[in-house]
Amino acid sequence: MQSLVHYFLHFVFPGILAYTCYRSNWLKIYLVLIATMLVDIDHLLATPVFDACRCSINFHPLHSYWAISIYVILLFFRRTRVIALGLLLHMGTDALDCVFSRLHC
């Protein structure tokens, strides 16, 4: 169930959001939201790269509270708003994974 929710929030929900909020250019917005998943590149710094029981929030540099604070600030600027939205949706999804991992690990 955790994987289903995780991948729904990473791939399907951004499409729904892009289509409902940015209908005129939803595909471009969707691709930007998907591109923000490149933030997971910081997982390559961890050993092991993937650990189902590890909470990403405040473990990886681009998932830190400092980085999340910057993503929130980026919401206030029109040119970076969609990128910030994608990054914050990603952090929210990973935070939800932390809740799942506390229950099951």
C-alpha cells in the first residue's frame, strides 16, 4: 500500500494538479512537476542508496529542513512557484513515507 500511495503522489497527483489548475498548458506544468523529482539525486550520497525504513526528510541534504525552507520561500516568486510546488509536493510525499516507515519498520 505504501508504494501505491508513494507513486500515486509522485506521478499521478501532479498530473491531476497540473490539469485542474493550469489547464491551458497543463502538460508543460506536469513535466516541470515531474522534473522536480531530480531532487532525489541526493539519495546517491547515502549508503545504502535505498532503505525502506529510512526517513528521507532531514536525512538527505536536498530533503533537509533548510532546503525545505528555501522551497517555501520560492513559492512567493512567480517564476519559481511551480518548481517550488513540485519540490514541496515531493517533500510531502516523502514525509508521508516517514509515517509509513514508523508504522512498519
